[in-house]
Amino acid sequence: MQPDNLISLKDDMIAFIAGHGMRRLNGYVTEEVPTVVFEDDSIDAWKDFVEHAKAAGAPFVTMSEVILEKADIVLLLDQIREHAFPDDASEELDDAEYLVNHVGKVGYLQLGFAHQGVMFIFEIATDWYDSFQSLMDIVSDFGSIVVDDHDE
């Protein structure tokens, strides 16, 4: 189980990377880039990932974080209210309102390194961040629903 704020993990990662004589580059690896996702369920899997980066001769590791902002929740709530029928999205509204408890917290971390034209990445997220992402997906699905009223 992950803590609800990954800030101390981020600090540990920064120190560990520096301790291995590597540099950090603030950057997010997008889905458009050929990637391999590092999969390991152990608590210290990120340490193994950094050691793989060093063994591969990577001069730096990319690092990205997501901190939940109040504006993110306001936007999410507005979009849920805008796209939902009255009383249709009460569960989604409750879930989005609950996220206020996590404003200012780090919910997602990504590490990455390049090797032979491929980005290797390690990702970790809190449960509340996964819920936030699910709600964002629901909202984006609302926007893609097409109503065919051509016959009217």
C-alpha cells in the first residue's frame, strides 16, 4: 500500500540518484515515445530501476511529479457538473470533492532513462491519484459522446 503523499519517496529518489553519481533531468516521458515500463512490485523497485539506468550507462534519469492543485479539482468538478444529467453523477461528484483532502500532495512520480532509442520508465502513484485519473477519463468520455438528433 502506498502512502497518500509521495513527497518523502521523491526526496529519497533524489538522494539515491545523486548517490549513484547520476544527474536528474526534470521531464515527463509521454506515451508517444517508444517505452518499456519497468514492472516490479517490491517496495524498493525504484532503486533497482536507478541501478539499471546506471548499468546501462545513462548519464541522467528523467523525473516527473504530479502535485494535485485546487484548480485541478475545480476544473474536474465543473466538467462533471457540465456533462452530467442532474443527479446522474452524484458518485463522481462525491469522489471529486473528496480529492480536496489531497491538495498539495504528490500523487504520481515517474523516473525514466534512455537506452538504445527506447525510454525505460518507472511509475508509481497513490490510490487517490489513480481515482483522480479515472475521474478525468470519465469526464473526457462525457465529451466524446455524440448525440444524433438529425431526425428531429
